[in-house]
Amino acid sequence: MKLPLTMMGGRQMTSGNTMFLSDMGMMGSTLAGYLFWWGSLTHLASIVPIRGFIRRLKSRLYPEIHITVHEQNGDKSFSRNELYYAVETYLSELASGKANNLKAAISNNGRSVTLALDNREKMVDFFDGVHLHWVHQSDSPSANGAAGPSEAAHFFVGGGGGRGGGAASTRGDKRYVLTFLRRDRPQVVGRYLSHVLERARELQAKSRKRKLYTNGPYSGAGWSSVLFDHPASFDTLAMEPPQKKRIMDDLMTFSKSKDYYAKIGRAWKRGYLLHGPPGTGKSTMIAAIANFLGYDVYDLELTAVGSNTELRNLLASTTTKAIVVVEDIDCSLEVTAARKAPGNARTRGRWKDAPSKSKRINGMNYCFSDSGNEGGEKKNKKSEVTLSGLLNIIDGLWSVCGGERLIVFTTNHVEKLDPALIRKGRMDVHIEMSYSTFEGFKILAKNYLDIDHHPLFDAVERLMEEVKVTPADIAEQLMPKTLDATPADKASACLQDLIQSMTKLKGARK
């Protein structure tokens, strides 16, 4: 007969208790053995030859590398990770034609729909013979990062750290995971990621809302802006087709020449001088250039700039892919520069609000501001910007602030400008916006009346050989005056108005 086992206090120990103690003893022995072998392996791994063997074995067992790009950076502020949005933009171009599960949204410019990878959707990309796999992952606030990859080597860009995104995952983390073979690591890290970023910037520039900036009393010491939605284009510009093509080719070459400008040691900027009589389309040309390149426009009002320092600060705060415009620069420039005039001290150029007196000395026009105002009133504070300050932002040290920038001056009187201001290297391209030609008239007739030919075209062509008329004058006459007439009647009436206006102009000039 078996006697019951007893413990202290007289309690009996059952067979179940015996099995439990036996299992605990086995677990303790197993744990001790595991810790012993782990310590041994850790010691062996510190030996260089064995460590290299373990690394090679791991690379064979897990040949893939994962790079995780989180939506938010891993700092306490959880600021947005710009690389995440760059990847999203890059993949949207691929996803629209390849992916099965997509999410749609309105683009930044409000004119089109953009497509992006939906959660868990995968996308394959190819770059220089390398296969790359992207997947979009999104965790709910309660997921706590359970969706992350579980093998191989991992690199995190943004996020709070950890395989599933760490702290960021508790806030509903979104991320893109890039997977590729370990052998392709140099190409991916060295070139592919830079390619993704560069391509994304190009796509973002095309889809973003462009803006028109200006400086003035309501913008403080900086810029204020509105959305730029001007409809002008080179197709609707009243200019000879060969001249338009030359300008467009020059602009496109400039926008694609970042590496070339760096190679020759020049700032990535180009100057354009638009000159001609009023009404010849200088402002419209600027709008067409902005639309053609997708650039923002900075309308610089020099008379509102207090000093050269303020001018430099304004330039430094402009973005890349921008056009800095000074319209009617001949009206702002009162003095040509610091020049020595006979019988006079060194005259310093200023941008002025007040009236000025001009004097021609040795073939150059000099402007001198009045020392006082009529009626003894206190004179408004004038700008202290000098011509040398302006020249410095065109091609001086400050011209390298930002990149991919056009500087455009317009003037009705190019002969009034100092040659130092408009020489090559500062104003690289001079475009004469002259009176309309018959080819320009036909473009306007197509734009306003939607006609390519008309019996009255011959009369218009003969008159244009005798009188000078601006595109603005022609456009006003071609504007339909009624909505009730048929398109043919509207065209005839507008052309007759134009012929009558040109005939009167011809008679007035005799």
C-alpha cells in the first residue's frame, strides 16, 4: 500500500503536484542549458572568422533587405516625413497603370484626380536591372505595429523605431516598405532612392498650385501671395511661330541643365529682357513662360524695397523654380549707377518715388531727385536700393540663392537702361515685343473668333503693312460685342471694326 506524501503542516502532496514539480525541474534545466549555449555562441561570435561565417549564413538564409519609410518622423513632434510623400508621389505614377487596389484623391492643383496604392497593395519597380518591391501598410491605432516585415535586415526612415514603427504605430502609422535583394544594396541606396526623390519633385512641381507673389506694405518685410491661374500660353501668344519656338527651346534647355550649370561653375539662373511699346504682350509673355515651365512668379516692386539688405532678404526667401519679375524697370530706375559726371561728385543711384530731373552728360542720361516738395510738405520715405544692389542679385554672390530661377525685366524704353544692367550674363536673352505682324493677327483671329481664313483678311494684311498696331489694339477690336449674332456674323463685324480702326489710324498719321 502506497503511503501518501506529506508536506510541512501535514498537508498531502498529490500526484498532480508531483508532476508539476517535475515539469518545473525540466524547464529549469532546459533554460540553464539554453543560457549556457547562448553564452558560448556569443563568445564564439566575437571571434572574427566565426562572425564572418555567421554573417554569410544569415545573408543566405535571409537574402532580402527592407527599408521602411514612415509617414511621420520619429521625434516627439511627429512631424511629417517628406520622403514618405515623395515615395507616394513617385508610386502614384506607376500605380495608375499597374496596381489593382488604388485610392483616389483630388490633386493639389484641383484639376485632376491622383491615384495611390491602397493599404497592403504591392507594386514592382525596375531600376537599372534591379527588381524592387513596394508595399503600402497602414495600421489602426490598436494595431501596434503588427503588420511590419518579420525577417531580414530592416532600415527605418522616420517613425519611432522598431520593426512595426514603434511609437508611431500607436497613432495609426502609415508607411511604405521597400524590399530588395541584399546584393543590390549599393545601387538602391546609392542611386535608386535619389532617383525616386528627384522624379517625385518633378511630378510635384507639375501638379502643385502655382502662386503669384508680391512685396509691398501689406506683406511686411516678405512676400504675400495669391494663386496664379493665368490662362496665357505660347499657343495663344500673338508672335511669329519661329520666334516662339526659339524662346521655348531656350527655356526648356535651361530647365534641364542643372548639371551643366554646375559643371561650368555658373549659378542656375537666366535673365530675360522683354522690351517694346506698351500693349505688345510683355506681361502675357511672362504668364506664358510661367505656365510653360510650371514656375511661381515673384512680382518684385522695387519702390517698396527699403534697402539693399531688404532686397537680398527678399531674394533669399524665394523658392526654386521661380520667375523674379521687375516690370517697367525704366520707371523705377532713376539713376544709372555710381558714375562720375563732369563737375560733379560721385552720383549714387537710387530707386525713387519722388519726381526727378534728368540731364544728359557725355551721351548718358542721369536722373537727380528733387531736394524738396511743392508746398513744403514732408517728402515720403524713399527707397535706398542702389543699382549695384540690384546687379548683385542678378549675377553677384547672392544670385546663387535658390536654383532654377529666371529673372525677367520689362521696359518700354530699352534705350534708357544702363548697358551694365542689360549686358549678356545678366540679361542673357533680349526679346523685342514689337507691333503685331499679319502672322500674329491670324493667331489672335483664331483665339478670339475661331477662324483661320476670311475674305477680309486681305484688307487687314494691306493695312498692317502701312500702319503699326499693337496686339492689344487688335484684340480689343476682335472681341465680340454681342451674343445674339451667329459666329460668322460676329467674325465679319469684328474684322470690319478692325479695318475701320486701322483706316482711321492711317488717316491720322498722314
